Amino acid sequence: VQLQASGGGLVQAGGSLRLSCVASTRTFSRYDMAWFRQAPGMEREFVAAAYRSGGTTYYAESVKGRFTISRDNAKNTVYLQMNSLKSEDTAVYYCAAKFLGTYGDWGQGTQVTVSS
């Protein structure tokens, strides 16, 4: 599945951004969707996931209470609402899809820069 992420930008610390990721598939509801991020010089890390059934979500401890992942299956879109942003949230954010096994389909990434 092809993924197109958008919504990144430059924001001051304490501000908010909403990322969107549109998937090119007719079976979007059958995929687990997630957001990952990669800061300069760091490995890619998990941020949040929205699973295919039951509306279950899961967050990294570092973003819990500040970020909210949601999905709209009718629009083939997953969102990441990011509030109370910190400088350490600066990274390229990637959306990913998983049908079986691991997250194997990735978007191109969108840059989020938080200025302190």
C-alpha cells in the first residue's frame, strides 16, 4: 500500500500540529496503522499505533497524554494530533501500515520542527 503523509512544519514549543497519512488501498480497515519518527542521528522509533479492530490505540511513553492517533476508515486516513510539543519531538515523522507481520509499508515522511 502507498502512504502519503502531510501536515508537518515549524511550531513553537507548547504548540500543536496534526499529521495526516492517506493510504492508497481499498482495504484500509484491515491494516494496523502507526506513526514512527526519526530524529537526526537517532534510530527510528515508534510513536503511536491504531489497530485495525476495536479502536485500540497504543503510545510510546514519551508522547502519552500529548499525542492522539486516530483513523478514519472511510477516508483511508490516519491522523496524529500532537499537542504540547517539545523540542525533543523534532523529527521526521513516518506513517506505516501493517497487514501481517511487521510494518512493511512506509510513507515518505514529514518534517516536524519544534523551536524552543
